[in-house]
Amino acid sequence: MKSKKTEADEVEAEIDESRRKALSRLGLVASVAYTAPILATLSQSAHATSDPSDPSEPSEPSQPSEPSAASEPSEPSEPSEPSEPSGPSEPSDVSDASQPSEPSAASEPSAPSEPIA
């Protein structure tokens, strides 16, 4: 004898069906989001490889404009204050030439290393 479906079983079946629909829609949205940049790149590549159009003819040069009138001269500026004389310069401290240092251990030639197998 078959048992009757309970109300809980029906609710669970409806939830399961709506969950499947939601997951399928989510998968569809994810695949569109994943492939959209690729399709856009392919579309741009197809348009970028078309032949360029021929250059257009140059336009006729325009007539030169009339020269403008000279502006009025400006007023003379006020003279600036005299500058202060600079003081004597200080001699710089020049260090003595340094003596050559001893060669370091890193600069001595070493034996060739064995190849790593």
C-alpha cells in the first residue's frame, strides 16, 4: 500500500523545483558573464581588420586674416630696490683622496662549481 504524500513532502518538492530553477538561471547568468568579454573582443577584432578607407582630398587653404592694430604702450614700471651685496663665500671642506682598499673575499676567483644534475 502506497502512503499518501504529506503536505511537508509537497512543500519540499516545490522548494526543490524552485531551487533547480534558481540554480539553472544562476548558471545561465554566470555563463553569459563569463563569455561576454570574449565575444566583445572577437567583435572588436573583426571590425579592426577591415580595410582602411582612402584618404580624403585636402581642403583649400583659407585667406590670411587682416593684421590687428598695435596695442597702446604700457606705462613704465617703477624701479626696483637695489640688491644687497653678497658676503664672502666660505671655503668648502675638501677631503683628502682616499686610499685604495684591500680586495674583498668576494672578489677572489673561486673554483668552478659542479653542474647540478
